Amino acid sequence: MDDRTSITADTLELLLLNQQALRAGLEELSLWISQRGSTNVHDNMLSILTTLDTNSDAIVSGIESLRS
């Protein structure tokens, strides 16, 4: 792996960690909102969380590809 590929993989990994942290925070907020009766907002948030999960899987695959 050359330096440029390594830097790209490292940067993507940091972005992935940020995305995972934001996802966790959004999930906590979504549960808090749901407990206060706004199930519509909670359902919308679940859709967003699913998208984040899907994109996270794709980023992981890209990082693995760069590192191999």
C-alpha cells in the first residue's frame, strides 16, 4: 500500500468513526423523542439510521479494499 492509499484509508476510517458517533447520538435522541410521544419523528429517524448503517457498511468495504 502506498502512502496516498494509506492516507485515504486512514481518513475514511476517521470519517467512519465520526459517522458512527453521530449515529449513536441520533439514536439516543430518537429514543428520547419517542418516549415523549412523537412517534412520527422517531419513525423518520429510524429511516435515517438505516441509511447511515447502509452507508457505513459501504465505507467499511471501501476501507478494506484500500488496505488489501
